[in-house]
Amino acid sequence: MRSTAGSREPTGAATRPEREGRIRRFSTAERLVHRATGCLMLLCLITAACLYLGPLAQLVGRRHLMVTVHEWSGITLPVPFLLGLLSPAFRADLRRLNRFAVYDRQWLRAVRRRRTSPEARPAGKFNAGQKLYAGWIAGAVLVMMFTGLLMWFMGLLPLISRTSAIFVHDLLAWAITLVLLGHMRKAFEDPEARSGMRTGYVSLSWAQRYHSRWLREERVTGGAADAADRRTA
């Protein structure tokens, strides 16, 4: 690309985050989807606790309000995801999450053998654990929505009893709570990962250490983009 008036370097080079020792990990749309989904999920869990746990239900009261908020926060939970599909960056990361590479199996073997070095756990933009978590939570949310609708509209599927729907819904709610607590613990243990989700950028040294395959991919695609810019300039 040609430089604009008043600039000393090509526009692409002037805005490249690698010059400042950082690289863009998540787009604005991806961060908004993550925050909105997290808020709705937290709202679902808080209202569920107010309905399920007796002492907390007595403390909060307003059961009808809690039921209404819980139902609608659950119904709207997929909305951020669906809106995120309008973003090319979000769709690209979904493809990454849906693709299990050879080095992901190596990552899982290292976890089983309790090998913690970055060399033993190669990863692309997302490691194997993050891919498994994303797939599991997506499936769990769908099951929670299905059983929740069966509880809300009791005549929707007469062959499935409301008691069965409640049992699956409650059991899965506890499982989701435990998995989310593990997800949050991992996030708090890695400030750089939190920075990537908060600001969109991570340090090159962190990316090289924990996500070297992704950094290599970014350099290849970045080089191809620069070559294309030079040809069209």
C-alpha cells in the first residue's frame, strides 16, 4: 500500500502491532461476543442459584422475577453467537476451533503425561483443551435450551416428561458451573490471555511460547498480504 500524505512509512507497516512487540489476537466483534455470552451465562447461573438454593431464594425473594430473567437470559444466550457470524474474524476462529490437528493430539498426550513445557504442548491459535471446551459448552448450551423449553412449554413433546427435563437440566447446570469455574481459574492463571480478550492484543513472546503454530500462520498470511499490497500499489 502507498503511504498517505504526512506519513513516512507505508500505511500497513505503520499500523502493524508487531512493531510494538504485540500481535492482534481477537477482533472487536469477537471480544463483544465473548463478553455478551459471558454476561448472559452468568445471569443464567445467578438466577438459577436464586431459584434452586433455598437460603439464597429466601434472601433474594421475588421468585417470579428470577424465573422471568432466567428464562429470557437462557433464550437469548445464542444471540451474541448468531450476531458474531457476521464477522469474518469470528467465523475464521470457529473454523479453527472445529479443526483438530496432529499437534492437538500431541498436546493432549502431554496433558495425560503431565508434561507442562510449551515445547511438549504445541498449539495453534487455540490449544486442544480450548477446542474441547468450546465444543462441550456449545453442546451443553443447546441441551440446556432444549430442556428449558420443555419445562417452559410442558406440552411441547408429550413423550418426554417434565420430571426428566428437570433432572437433565439441573444435572447439566451443575456440570456447566464446574466447567466454567475451571475455565475462569485457567484465565486468572494467565494474565496475558486475559489481556488478549480484554484489549485484543497479546505479546509476541507469549504467542511464540504458547501458540507458536498460530504465530507462524500469522506470519505466513501477513507476508502474503504484504506481497499482494506491493503488487497492487
